[in-house]
Amino acid sequence: MSPDDHGGALAAFFAQMKPYLLGQQALAPTLRALGPPHGSEDDFSFYRVLAERNLFKVMLELYGPLRTLWLRRQDELPAAVGTWRAMVDEYIAAHPPAGRHPNCFGEALPEFLAARRERIPEQPVVYEELADFCWIRTRAHQAPDDEGDGFDSRLFVRQYSYPIPDFVAALGRDSQAPVPEPQPRVLLVYRHWQQLQVRLFHPSAAGLVALARRQGVEVPAPLQAVPSDHVEIADAALVEHGVLGPRVTAPA
Amino acid sequence: MSHADLVHRGLPHGGLPQRHDGRLPQRHDGGLSHGRLPHGRLPHRRYDGRGLIQPRSSMTTTQPTGVGIGLRREHFAAIEQCERRVGWLEIIPENYVAHGGHALANLRWCAERWPVVAHGVSLSVGGPDPLDEDYLVGLRRLLDELRAPFYTDHLCYATIGGVNFYDLLPLPFSEEAVHHTAARIRQLADRLERPVAVENISYYATMPGGTMSEGQFVSAVVEEADCGLLLDVNNVYVNAQNHREDPRASLAALPLHRTMQIHIAGHVKEGERIIDNHGRPLIEPVWALYEQALQAVGPVPTLLEWDTDIPALDRVLDEADRAQAIWERVASSWSPSHAPRTARSA
């Protein structure tokens, strides 16, 4: 059955409920199409409240630090940046909730915010970096166990312009923690390949080369001069810290 | 209760060693032979007086009995240290299928110690979208690994045209919805190769297009699907209050003879409405209704749900202990002939 089918009352019901629950159709036309509810209109419309409440709850739980900062600063930043509520409403409209797990609903937020900043330059960069960190931290925590080295699943390489992990920790202690000064750094967010804990690691240049080789990607030109014995040592350090699993050597 | 309240969005906890004993999945491990029963139909079993809380070995049944609790990430660390009675555990499988890491390791650790059953929130058995076959493969694999004797979900829809509302939404109580949903429940049981039971949900509005009562609708679906009922006693109470009905009459109107499992939980008042939020202790009228339900259906396994504002594990177990005392009292004297007529003849 498709909600767009015209074959039955149930299909017609779903066809009306989808836009209504998404906030794309008002109550009056919905009830004109479906007929009056058996109880009050207030009871019927409570489901719209619940649907919206669920999405905001998911955003709160996935992006708590970002929400804290956004709510705190929404009155001091230019109006174009908008409120947390307005931003989430925009996000829902652009990315209707899909995917079995509620976390899936939040997946596109970092990219959404990056694209939004193209349109609204007043939106701080730190917002999308916070969102990205929150998201990949969750991803690393829940990634399947059997995905090899797990790049972009269990293991993420990021360069942020702010010390995001420290800022997230600070916001956890104090919702008024000031936004730190920019401090660009490369870091790895990963779940230890065996111990199941999400950790951070700051790789050296040799470490980045070791990661690139493991992932099978081309080593950037500025890093090609790193001596190979340094890369071997860095690879061993990455294994020791649980970023990577031991290298599997083919049997002779 | 919404999906948003039930899923893991948590971050790291202390690591557990991954333990998996490599046992081959077994559909039915002796004892009850579900294969000779209709989908979802489990026989009543009298309480046998044995201890309920023995860690299971590879030879013991995975059947839950007595009162269990939901496995929630907030309790992962505490349950490792827990020395109190934990009858059995219920999980939200969406948190484990295609997931790894600490949550899955913790589940495997628990499954070596207690029976575990799965209670899904996202299959949208009454919805218009096709059942997700890829997900069902993963779900069946998980159920096999847990040796879960049955699977439960909700009599509702959650998804329309690929949009997931992360809630348990009520269907119109119509003949068309009965046929549509029952066919999908049969399909689900076939895919999972085990009995399925569906839960009577809390509903805050009766949807337009319905032609029958909730009791008639639930009965018609489970009879046509030939499946079990997961009897949520708190939902019976919440619905009766919100729709100004007598909860005892609402209970009796359900197909109680199909009950495979019971849920009990707390709720919260929001304005004039009672919300099924699983975030409070049970109130006395729900305890009384639970005892009435048990007397009607017999000593079926009961799950104490606490999914929002989750307190310490000890507090949840205190509540479970109270339920266990009721369960044992009813079980010690129950026989099918004691069941009210509505439960036997529905």
C-alpha cells in the first residue's frame, strides 16, 4: 500500500496524516478530508504536538552541547542566525525524519549547518564543528564491530578550527562556558578497536601518513617527505592506542 | 511512549570485555514446542515454584518467567555489579541491529545470564510502507543469537512513505485496518520464524474512519493474524482515563486469552490528559488492574518498564520486586478454571 494510493479509506488516511504530522498541512483541511474525529479536535491535534516533540527530543539528545550554546547566544547574534527552534524547523523541512533509528534523523545536521553558513555568514563556524563532533562521537560509539579499520564508521579524522572536545567538556560542566579561541588541530575520534570506548587522539604528521596508507588514499604532497621508518613507528603507536587494529599480514 | 524515549543515544561507558560463546543459534531449545502452535500462541503454564533467577546455561530455556525489567544503557554498569534478582530482560532491538560497540557487548554479557526478549518500536506493522526485509534479516539474526522465544511490537503505525514519526501512532479502528495489519503480522512472524505478539498502545484520540471499539479492533487483529497479545496494563488504564471508560471493562474487552506477556509502567498527567511516559512508579489503581489482569490471563511473564527519568537500578528493581510478589501470589493459586469467563472465552 502506498499512502498515495487511492484504493481505500486507509490509504487516504495515511495520505492525510503524513503532511499533517509533518506540519505541512493544517488541521482543518486534514479533518475535512478524513471526517471529524470521534473525540475532540484537541485530542487529534495532540499527535502533531507529539511528532514535533519527538524530533526536538532527538536533537536535544544528539546535539545537547550545540543546543546549549545556540540557546545562550540566539539573542546576541544577528537575527538571521535564528533561534534554535527556527533552525530545527528549517532542518525538519529540509530533512524529513527518515531511517529506522531516531539517530538517523540527526545525521545530516552538520552538513546542513555548513550549507546554512554559506547562506548566513553570521552563523558561527563553531556551531557546525560542534554538530559534527557530536555526530561522529555517536557514530563511533555505535558502529558495527566488524568493519575492518572502520574509517568514517568507527574512526573519524577531523580538522576543527576550535578545540571542540575541550569545549564540549566545558559546556558539560558549565552551560555559560565561553567559546574558546580558535586553535586548529587535527584529531581522531574513534572507538578503541577492542575496548569499546570512544577516545580522542592527536596524530603526528607521520601518524597522518600511516592513516592515509591504511585507508588506501593518496598521501598529500606536503607529507610525502616523512621518512618511512617514522611512519612505521607512528603506525605502531596507532595500534597501541587502539585507533587501528593490528595489521594483518598475508600468509607466506 | 515514543521511540525517541527508547533508543540509545548515549556516549561511552566503561568497556566490557566482549563475550560471545559461539553457540549456534537455536530457534527452539526444548521445552515448549512453538512449532505446533499457531503464530504467537503460547500455552499457559502454571508456576512451577522453582527459583526464577537462575543464570541460564546453554541447556536451559530462554523463556522469561516472572517479572523482568528493560535493559537500558543507564543501567549497563550497575547491572554488571547487580546481586539482586533480575528475572529477565527486555531490549529494544533497534538499538542493537546493525550496531556494535559497548551496547552490543553488554547485551551479549547479559544474555549469558538472563533470558532476553526483544520488543520492537519501529516496524510500523499497521503502516503503509512495506516491511523492511533487510532489517528483518538483521532482527532475526539477533533474535536467534539471543534465543528469544518470541518477538513483540506495537499495534500501530510509525512510518508513512518513508517518513518516520518515531512514535506509536493509532490506526483507525476499521475492518480495512484489521485486514491490512493482520496480514503484515503474519508476514512478520514468517520472516522471524517465531511467534509474534502485538501490544495494545496508548491512544489519545480515536482516529477518523473507525467503526469499532479498541477492544473489538485489537481482538479482530490478533484473531485474524493468529498472534499473541502483549497486554500493556498501563495503556489500558491510560486509555480508560483519557476516554472516560471503566478500565476493568476495557481490560475485559481485550483478547486476554491471547496474552503472551504483560507490560506495566508509570504515567504522567499533562493538563487533562494522562501520558504514557514510563517515567514514574506505578500508581495504586494500575497495581490493582495488574493483579486483575494476572488473575485473568494466568502467570505470564511481566515486564516493568521505566524508560524516561530513569532512576537507579535498585529503584527499578524495588518496583519489579513488588510486581514479582503479586505475580507469585497469583501464580501459586492460579489455574485456567479460575480465569474470568471473558479471558477464557473471548
